[in-house]
Amino acid sequence: MKHLTCLSRHRTKRPVLKNIFTLLLGFAAVITVALSAASAQSSSPTLVAYAGQNETVGPMWVGIEKGTFKKYGLDVRLVQMRTGALSMATLSSGQVQYNYGSPGNALSAAVGGMKIQCVASPVQKIPRELVARKEIRTLEDLRGKTFGVQSIGGGFWLQTMIALDQLGIDPEKYDLKMRILGDTATVTQALGSGGVDATVIPYSFSEAAKRAGANVLADIGKLNFPYQGTTLCFLRESAASSPDQISRLLKGLVDAVVLIHDPGAKPDIVEILRKAFRFPKAEDAEASYRVLTIMATIDMMPDPAAWKLVQKVTAKINPKVAQVELNQVLSPAAVRGLEDSGFLTEARKKLR
């Protein structure tokens, strides 16, 4: 029972929530050696922290594997953290230049005093399904049940909570519990073994769950609501805030998304995903590719409407998030510069 976290309990532990970011900063120091080793391999690598091992990372994986960042003079390297909060703490400690993660974590970091700027999101869909054990056949059957997530407040949790919100399910009224397990693969396995009752996972992973007998209760990808997911952020007034470097980083990201949507590049993209997820079946890699093509977009401009939805959901576990002024966190200048220069116009032509 120690892994079960009920939303109502979070409201009784606000002092803990206030201090958790500070604690994570201390824990982030243990990875200094590993990051220093990564830096030693190159004179000026661009380190990007992330947490969720799912298709939202796809544009970064493709950009690195296919050389779109190197095209603009950047040696981008990803540094994976266990949770989104730790990933953000690693950014705060200066051990990485950028964070590629949940907007919910970005808002929580802003509440904690981080001077953070978020410039672009290449993810604007939730191509996931709400799947449950075979005994659970309707949304009403979810009352009192346990959902699997990676962490409280992270991207996995955020997408789960937004999905429930859009389905009209109040987690407190339904007495839902969130069990912290790990990445998407671990949660999917827990569903099959009975460790959790339900979860909201990408199509690629729900295929495996369905083969094991799980029921699909809702297709979140078909719901219509404003959403921006994994977002590129940096510290204001840091070296990473250089307009030139951000522009080159976003150009590499845009080129990666164009490749994702290029039918000719599909075999390479599928192979990148297969290796990243270690899929045992070819059809799972194909499903992962479908997820990535649905969510990946070059229309990366920060959307206040989408962030307000994130703010509403995240405030349930950290009420102070509701006080964050979005115009102090969102920075549209970099994407606007790509629009004004015609770079995005040319990229859109390649998508036709």
C-alpha cells in the first residue's frame, strides 16, 4: 500500500510538496560524474534532460540519430532521469542546458522559484487509450480502482489526468488511486499481471495490453481539446538562452519532425523506435511509429489555452501552480523568429 497515492492525500501534505523540489536538487548532484563524463566526450555538447521513455521523445531521438541537430552545428545528447521532477531539478542545478519534459513540471518548477522559459512543443496530441483489466468493461466500473503512472506530476500522470478530465471523471469522486511504478513498459506489464486496474498508455503499448486481454474504455486520441505535451525549456539568463543557439536547436527539431512525416524515411524511423523501446514484435514498432506521426508537429508555438488546461490539472496536487503567470513562463519569440524568417513555411511545404 505504500506505493498507492490518492489525490486527496496530497492535499494533506502540502509542506512536503513545497520541499520536494529542494530535495530533488540535492539528489540530482549524484549524477554529476555521469554528466561530466558525457561532456568530456565533446568540447561543447548540448545536454538535454528528459524522463518519460515514450514516443514524445521521438523528435529528439530522430534528430540525434539522423543528424538534423548536427546540421546546425549542435552535438545534442539526451540525459535520461527517472522522473520529470528530477529532470527539472537537473536543469536547475546547471548540469544540463535544456529540459525536454512535461509542462506540468515546468509550472511546478516556476512555483519553486526557477526562472524558467519554455519555447516550443512538438507534441500536441495524446494518442493514447484508457485500458483496463478484462473484468472492467465501462468507465463506471473504474470507481475505487488503481491507475498506474510513472510519477505524480510527471508527463505520464499529466496525460492520464487530462484524459480523465476530458472524459468527465473526477478522480476524487471516483475514489481513484495512482500507483507509482515506472516507465510505460513497466506500467503496461503491471496491468497484465494485475498490479494495477487501469492505465492510459500510447497505442503502441495498448496493442500489447489488448493481446493480453485488456479492454479499451476510451480512445483519448479522438477527443478534441487544446493540448501541448513535452516542451523544451531552459533557464532564463543562462547561456542556453542564447537566441542563436535556441534557433538552431529548434531548426534541428523541426527537421526531425519533417523526417518523421516523410514516408521515405519510415523504415529508419521505425528502426529508431524499435531500438529505443526494445520491442519484441515488429507490429509494436509500427504502432509506435503511428503514435509518433499523430503527435509530432512543427507547429510548436506555446499555446496559452493548452497550458491553462495543464495548469488546472497540476493545481490539484500543487495549488500554487494556479498562481503562475503563463506569460512569465512561455516564450514564443524563438518560434516566431522561425515563422518570420520563412523557415517554418519551407518546412510545411515538405509536409504536403
